[in-house]
Amino acid sequence: MIRMGIGYDVHRLVEGRKLILGGKEIPFEKGLLGHSDADVLTHAICDALLGAAALGDIGKRFPDTDAKYKGISSLILLGEVGKMLRTMGCEINNIDAIVIAEAPKIAPYIDEMRRNIADTLGISTGAVSIKATTEEGLGFTGKKEGIAASAVAVIDE
């Protein structure tokens, strides 16, 4: 059976944190605030995959109340999600994700982010699409207060 899941995440931009998207550190004067590395892209992908498999969400699986996830790389969490899917006998067909941010420009880093996601999940980079857009100065992302990401994943059961 083919199954689809949707994921969404958002984090506030703050000073004194690294900006990590798709497991890649992006040079920028601010980073995302969160219990883990706050990688909104990877979190959205985790939620899309978990949703496709009816396994809940990232907050249920990796709660921010658990100290072992403090500062953890979201790629580690994604790897755990991949293991959960394999244990169920599921195969990831494809992932399509979009990062919503006024700044920084992430186009130069998309290929590396795709590789990071694909390598972590043990799938082809051709199965991972990452896009970026702005909100033309509108809303919290347009005002550079935060970054959001959305993802869709399709799996075979």
C-alpha cells in the first residue's frame, strides 16, 4: 500500500545559535531556537515520514522534555525514524520539502542538504527534493523572526 504523510515545523531565529538546515550549517548571524539543533527542515521531514507510517510525530517520539535530545543533531533523529520505517517493512519512495525563509539564501546549500537527508535514510538523492521560498516580507518568516519548513513523504508498506 502507498501511504503519504505531511510535516511542518517552525522555529524562532535567535542570536547565539548555529543555523542548521538539512544537517548543514549555514553561515548566518542567527540560528534557530530549540531543544535539539532546531533543524526545521529535518523536523518537517521526520513528521512527514512518521505521519505516512501512522507513528505520531516528532514531539511524541523525541520529546523536548527528555534531556537525551538536548542539542542532538536532527539527522540522528531522522536516522531513528528511518529505522522505525524499515522495522515496519516500509520503503521511502520520495520526499518533497520546502524551506520558508526570507534570509539567508539557501540555494547554494540545497544539494548538500539533499545528500545529508538521503544518506541518513539510505535512499537515493533523486528521491529527495528540497526547495526554498520567501514570503515577500510578510509574516514572521518575512520579518526574519523565524524559519518554517513543510514536507510531504510517500512510502510503500
